[in-house]
Amino acid sequence: MTRTAETAVPPSLSYELYPPAKPSAEDALLRAIDELGATQPDYVSVTYSGTPSRRRASIELIEHLVGATRLRPLAHLTCVGETRASLRQLVRQFVGLGVRGVLAMRGDLPAGPEVSRGELPFARYLVELIREVEESHSATLAGGRIAVGVAAYPNPHPESPSFQHDVEVLVSKERSGADFAISQVYFDPADYVRLVTAARGAGVTIPIIPGVIPMSSVRRLERLAVMTGVRPDARLLHRLETASSDAERRRIGVAAAADLARAAFDAGAPGLHLYTFNDAPASVEVVEALDLPAIRTLSTAVSA
Ligand code: FAD
């Protein structure tokens, strides 16, 4: 791995977890948390959805991470469909739970004109709202800050008129107070480099962490394309479709994710965010394949 100025400090490592949709998935999630925790990530992010049951599941997962593990949660939060008051309340609740990092997003727009889009039209206003709550909680936070992350797009967001527009949106998120960005999934290493180059050219200075997914299922890859508007990589799709077993598909997905991560590090990426789909072994295999600088064991952390 070539280490450039941007990776002079060891790269960060994070994983994205989904709150379990049904009780039967809870044990698998707890196992995943243990397995991922053993790699000593800097934080694990917890996805969010505004529906009451999903929101409760996110909060329960955050409570578990704070109360029963040594992992630091990054709480995702979306503003679509919400009022300012409800969002302030949620951010206060996060702070009360011990959360010190929030990934601030708008969320996907609801279908149907009659559904409320909420009071904040774009993620940058949620970043500002979080900063306001932070200000009003300065005593609780002992003068500390909430780390606020935002989404960034190597390929144009489905509603966006252009890639350059998304870069300008990222500039606006940084000006609103964002500390870092995590990228949407992408499959061509050049897409991440193009995003970082364009963002730096437009004045973005915050770290832009590549979001990488170990993808070992054709069905999941196709679903992801529908969800994100990111076209699946044709070669990866073909290799997964023609693989002879699940084990081979898994090897292909892990190798492709490790290649993407390596290319991003070579381009100066300040960290790696793995979308896990709660499949810990695949993500751990990616990390092992990368041979990251040895900061992930207690002995090296202590002797550093
Ligand atoms: P915004 O930055 O508000 O952008 C939304 C659209 O509006 C874009 O097309 C943008 O170009 C446009 N826009 C922004 N500002 C302006 C402006 N001033 N004028 C005109 N147009 C503008 N979704 C969930 O529901 N839950 C999750 O947990 C979740 N986690 C995610 C994690 C990551 C790392 C990423 C990359 C995405 C995640 N998403 C999640 C998906 C995200 O909510 C969607 O991509 C959503 O459609 C856009 O969110 P945003 O924060 O980028 O929105």
C-alpha cells in the first residue's frame, strides 16, 4: 500500500450494521458485532429509517453497542418526513445515550405526493440542526463536539442533474459543519479518485472515506442498483453469475472489495468504511486481505 500525506496517520476502519428486522436475526447480529469488534474498528455505523419500528431497532442497537461493547457507534439519521422539533429530540436522545458521532442524511424521498417530505429539504440543514443541538448541550458534551458525517457520491445521486452538482452539494455540507464524508458504494476505483479530485478542486477539505461493499450475491447486487441507482459492475456481475458455488461467489466478492479498497488507499483514502449487510466474515476477510497498518491489536496500540 502506498502511503501518501493523507494516510500519514493510520487509516480509519468502520463497518455499517443494520438493526435486525426480525427477532430471528438478532443472534446473527450479535455474532457479527463480536467478530467485527475483534478487528478493533474506529467505529461502527448504525443505519436508520424513520418508521417507528425501524427507528426503535436502531436505537436499541445503539444502546447495545454503548452498553455492552467497547465499540463506538456512528448513528445514521435522516431528516426526510421529520419536523425540526422531532429531529432535535432525536439528536438529544442520541447524545443522552452516549452517541458522539452522527451521519446526517436526508434519506430517500417517500413515494406519492401526499406524503410529507418534512421540514428540512436537504441533508445540509440537518448538519446545521445537529450543530445547534450541540451548542445547546455544551455542558453535557463538556465542550466536546459531535462528529458529523455526510454522504458523498462517486456516481451521481439518482435525483442529481450532474456529478458536479453533487460535488457542490458536498461543499455546502462541509460549510454547514460536516466533519467527514462517507461515499456511496461504487465499483470502479476511478470513481472514488474522480470524486476526491473534483471535491478538492471545489474546496472540500474534509476526509472522504470510501464506502466499499463485499458483494457476493447477484440478487443483492441487483437490489443495490435499484436502491442506490449505482449500476452494477458488468464484469463483477458476470463473474458472480457464472461462479459455481456460494464459496466461490464469496471469494470473488471479497477479492473485488479488497481491490477497491487497495486502490482507494493508493489514492490517499483516509480510511475504509465497509457496508457489511451484517455479514461479518466477508468484511473481516477484506480487512485481513488488506494488511492494514498494525494498529488493530491492543499490544501495538499500547506500545504506539
Ligand atoms: P442530500 O445531500 O440532501 O441530497 C439529496 C438530493 O438533493 C441530491 O440529489 C442532491 O444533489 C440534491 N440537493 C442537495 N442540496 C441541494 C440544493 N441546495 N439544491 C438543489 N438540490 C440539492 N438512507 C437511509 O434512509 N438510512 C440510512 O441509514 C442511510 N445510510 C447511508 C449511508 C451512506 C454512507 C450513504 C452514502 C447513503 C445512505 N443512505 C441512507 C441513503 C441516503 O439517505 C440517500 O442517498 C438519499 O437519497 C440522499 O441523502 P443525502 O444525505 O445525500 O441528501
